[in-house]
Amino acid sequence: MIQKVLQEPHKTLREVAKEVPPDEISSPAIQKIIRDMSDTLHSIDIGVGLAAPQTGHALCIFIASEEALLSRRNRKKIDREEYKKHKTEKKWKHFVFINPKIIRASGEKELLPEGCLSVDGTFGQIERRKRVVVQALNEKGRRFRRSASGLFAEVIQHEVDHLRGVLFIDRAINLEKIEDIEKKVK
């Protein structure tokens, strides 16, 4: 079921999320939250990640779309029709991260453009690590590690921030509203 994405200044967005006990991951309640988050992300034209607090659940769960595996450069190179088909038909697979911990991060950082579904219409630049390794549990309760770079690493860092009650606007620079950006283009 599609959920409403909470907007800043909703208090749940500022809470530190609670870890999900591993023995509760298979419960109908947690499985429903994961399904609802996936349905919600599929319903949104933009956005490649979603954290449970954004849907009103202060739990350490986030999902990331496989779309984020495409680098910004590769996204432009792939067949545009195939990309549009995946986007419009909502075919992107979602990876589930429960109780995630970033266990390694590169020393290299980059300043990246970023927005957030919970701060609708605002964009800025934020410094993120170029590469990270995250350890988490999947939707079946199995522990895994995943290395990430590019947009996928950015999404992981963004969503882990959500689980800590941190929004990108807390650390971003050059914040602008979409209306102001559009006025500059005209």
C-alpha cells in the first residue's frame, strides 16, 4: 500500500530509528512495512531510496532502488527507451537494508547535488564519501555486506542519515528551491 512520504518538520524524521530485532524481521508487521515502502518508492517518479522514518516508522530499515547502481554517466549511455520502460513500468528491484551500519568508507569525498523526498522541492550540494561498505540484514534476516560507489554509495549514506534523524539540509550547502532554479533557467 502506498504511504504518504512525511515532510520536514515532521517529528518522526528527526528521531533516531530503533533497530529491528532480527527475530521480528519475518513478522507480518515488518514485512508489510517493507512492502509498503517498496510500493511507495515505485509510485514516485523521482527518488532512488526511502527510509522507514519517511513513512512514519522510526525503524532502522531503508530500501534502495537498483536504479542507483547506474552511475550518472552510465544512465545517460544506456538505451533511453529501456530506461524509460523500467521507470514507467516500475520494474526496478529494491534492495532492503535492515539495521545497516557503514563499516568502511573511503577517505575520498565529493561534493554532490542532492535532494530528498521529505524536503520536497529543495536541492543542494553535500559532501559524501566516494565509496562505502555497508553491513545489514536483508528482508529474510540474513546478514550481508555490500560495497558501493557512485550514486549507490550516496544513497546508502543519505538513507543511513535518515535513520539517525539527520536530513540532507542539515549539512548541505547552496540550498535552492526548485522554483528558484527554474526561474534562473528561463
